[in-house]
Amino acid sequence: MDLILHQLARANVLLTVGTSGVVEPAASFVKMARRNGAKTIYVGPEEPSNSAFFDEVLTDKAGAVLPSIVTSLLHSR
């Protein structure tokens, strides 16, 4: 858990795929990353319970949207 918290503090982007946004401590990761300045993106079949904490919420199949998101993130570096 210490390593996760360390990485969340340093992250530029948090990409979360297919979670309900309810189960802790993972549901709080988006708040931690965003508080530290990371861009937060959710991808999944339905909106998670913690969707208010994401900068972008994409409700679609991960296989349909992840390739373009990852490409976009790689090119924005």
C-alpha cells in the first residue's frame, strides 16, 4: 500500500478501467491522484459511484476506447 500511495502522489495521469468506484481503498485512489494534480480518466461499461472525482468518464467498452486514449496520452508527453 505504501508503494501505491507513493505512486499516486507522483502520477501525472490515473487511468482507471472498469470499477464500481465503491470498494475501498481503491475507490479513494482517484481523489488522491487528483488532489496531487494528476489528470483522472475512467473507462468502463457504466459510470462508477465516484465519477464526480474523475476529469473524464467514458462509458464504453474498454477495448473500444483504450487504444485511442493510450495513444493520445503517449503523444501528449
